[in-house]
Amino acid sequence: MLWIEKYRPKNCSEIVGQEQVIRHLASFADSGNVPHLLFTGPHGTGKSASLECFARRLYGDSWEENTSIFNAVELFSRGKSYLESEERFAHLFRKDQSLITNVKQIIKWYAALRPLDAEFKLMVFEDAQELTFEAQQALRRIMERYSATCRFIFLTTNQSAIIPAITSRCLPLFFLPIETETIRSCMETILAREEATGRIAPDDLDLIAHAAGGDLRKALLYLQVAAESGGEFDLVAISGSETGAVTASAFEALRNGNYEAARKIVESLMIDYGLTGREVIRGLARVAKREYNHPRIAIELARADYALGRAANEFVQMDALIADIVREAFREESSAAL
């Protein structure tokens, strides 16, 4: 069994590294006074786990009956075939209707269901940054209509992708990257429970905590691989990923003067691999530090990261970043391509 599932928090007190957020959620659950909420933060920082713990504290054993969870990626990337095949939605799906119309009808149907022994139910949208503009506009109206019996909670890695009409109705809760010392302490606790403390050297724990980059889920995956390998593991090989190789190929395309190929690679990372713009930037920064070490690249990456915190269209910002890197760092090689 994966340790990320085996040791998934079951109550608010087990959530680590997000004390301020958990304090607010516990207060809301205990008082029963819950506003619409917006959970925002990087992957692996506890957004989904905190939502489940909050629902358990609020509703007790009936938390699942009073919590409707929708994944925006599945709704809009897999399309009508997903709605037709998914047991929860099949009885509501209409082939002659568009995807967005079906999605709106499904959300309205779930919002209209009466809560079980409670004043309101939770309508949760995971990966909310994938909700289209039209879907978000429809949700705004649904929020207004069903606010007496529903509380809407949005989980996202990119708050700027949520329209102001929704963010203004929600209390934002920020999930910060987990501190390295907190990750290390959590790993030591799990190793002790698994009676595997002696399998991994203390220095290796430090390396894993650092490589996780604030993502506790990633750290526990690395830890389990390391523990089950009998001490013979290569952290570089473990932490290396397909997306890392794809990201490196984007820089290779830029160096070879192929701006269009680099742009398509970056878009593929965001569309096909589901990375946010800021995650792509972090990947580009790792490649640049390892292979290029060009000061202008670092400046342009920092500028793009700043812009993404304040701009709604990630694709425009990433296209601008690629063009700026070409102009500033690979001008001689790539000026002809522009």
C-alpha cells in the first residue's frame, strides 16, 4: 500500500505545516458558520486532505453524503464520454446537449439535493483552475441561487485562473509549501511506524526533503521507494521525471533556434501533463541552473513568475517568456526564427 494513502490524515490535528489554515477550518466546523472557500497553493501541500478532514469534523459519519466533489480536469478534458460513463452522472447526461450545458445541469442537480441532517452541504471543485470561463460564470449564478443550502469550495494551484466574480464570494485560504524541517520530521515518524528507520541514512532524508521542494506527497513517494530499495537508490533517477526531460527539450529547441517547437513543448507541459505555468517555470529554472547558468534567463524566469501571480492567461505569459529567453539569451542562435 502506498504510504501517501496509508498515512493520509483522517482529522485536522494530523495535518502538518498548515497550522493557520487548519485553525480557521476547525473554527468554521465547530461553529457551523462556513463561508464559501477558496483553497489555493502548490501540489502536495494538503488542500484535498484538509478538505476531507474539515468535512469529517463538520458532518461526522455523514460527511460523504453531504460532500459532492467534482474534478474540473475530468469534466472538461475527458468531455461528454466521461459524463456518459461515470456512474454519478450517467442518469443526468443528455447526448443532444453540449458539454457545458450538461455540466451546468449536473451541478444544479447536485446543488438542489437536500443535505442530510445538516443546514447545508459542500460543493467541492478540485483543480478549479481548469474550469472554463463560461463554467465559472454559470457557477457564480448557481452560488447565488443555492447559497442557503450549499457552500462552495474551490481547490486550485492557480488563484489567478479563478474569475473575480467567484473569488470575491470566497474566503481565500493559502496553503504554503511545507517547510523542509516539517517534511523531514514527518518522514522520520513514518519510518518509525514502519520499523524502517535504519534503512535510510540521515543525510539521505535531508536530500529527499530538499528534493521534494515543499511537496509532502512527493517526499513520501521518494521515501517509500528509498526504504523499499534496501538502501540502494539513486535520488536523481527517482526525482527525475518525464516532464523534466520534456522541459529540458524546450531549452534545447531554443538553443537550436526553433522558437515554435519550444512554444509547443511548453504548451504540451501545461495541457497534456497538467502543469501550471509556475510549475513549468520551476522546471525551466532547474534546467537553466544545471545547463545554461545565464543571468538573463534567471531574470526572465523571475519576471514571468511575478507576472503569473497577477495574470489570468498563463499561455500568453509563457509565450512571452519563451520569446524573451530567445531574445535575451539565445539571440544569435535564434534571431532568424523570430
